[in-house]
Amino acid sequence: MIPFTVKLVPKGDFEKISIQMPDWETRFPSLISQRIAIKYRFNEMPNLSKEIQELLVEKQYVHLTLESDLDQHFLIPAPK
């Protein structure tokens, strides 16, 4: 999943995810399954597993990065 670069932070509420969270491995797929908008910093979540990437595609998420801070990533469910 290749991210699109945007100039402004997308509108809306985002759940933050990080590998520093003890339950991130179960929380991340749960947020995706619920189609909740997610944000993370690349240095806190350097790799998205194949399973996570497949789930993001299945649930039709859009992956964005912030032009002024390429470390900041946003995962947003596409409107149905």
C-alpha cells in the first residue's frame, strides 16, 4: 500500500497506534475491522505486516502521509 502525500492533516478523529503499546498487535486489526481512522508515526510503527496490509486493502483504507512531516501517517477508511 503506497501512501499519498497531503499538505494538511486530514479532518476527523484518529486513534493513535504504536508498537510501544502492549496490545498493538490485537488493537491494530481491531481498529481496521471497525473501520476507524488511524494515525501513527513511522518511527513508532516502521513496518506494517502483510496481514495488516491485506486487511487495510480488504476494508478499503486510504494511506496518507503529511508532506511537512513524512513520519506522520494516516489510515482512513474510504467512504462506502
